[in-house]
Amino acid sequence: MKIDPVRLAEEVAGNADVLRQLAENGDVNIIIRTIDVHFKGARSQCEILSEEAEALGFEFVDFGEYEDGDWACDLSVLGTTDADFITDLTRRALMIELTHGVEFDGWGCNAVSGPD
């Protein structure tokens, strides 16, 4: 299976906007923090993904159900908001989309400006 290069380019362009907004909010992109990664799909596929999350390098966080009957599977990973890390994370998420029959529904994190 191969990631669609057009889809990857679209995601990377969207990431650039998010990373810019984080920077405008004082984010220091080299600080490691929890990054949430969201997937959407059938309940059975989300359950399989949750069971395999650790082997894929993620921690399972939670399930949720959308009004349309799809399920959300939220995972997390420790990382930075450095553009290279986020691009790699996006590639990993898109590969999970292909291999697990779910839809990558984005990532998110808080801006971090220094030690708490």
C-alpha cells in the first residue's frame, strides 16, 4: 500500500497552518508534549486500531461515537511540533488509514512555551 502523494501534500499544507498558529501562540516547537491523533471509522475497525495502538507506537486514549454512527478512536504520542516530526506523524497516520480501514481525522496539541 502506498500513501497518495496528493493527500500527503494537502495534509502537510494544513499542518503548516496549524504549526504557524501554534508558533503565534508562543509554542516552542522543540518541547516534547502529548500530541493527540484522531481516526474515524466503523466501530469494529476502531476497536482493532485501539488494540494495536501500542504496537504502532501510540497510546490508546478513548472511543467516541458520532451522530452519523461512525466511531472515533483517539490515540496519542509524545513528540514535538517540529515540522519534520509532524510530517512523519502524518505519514504514519495516513498509513494507518490504509492498513486499518479508518479515516485519519487530524492531530492536535496545546502550544507549549516552556516548563510548567
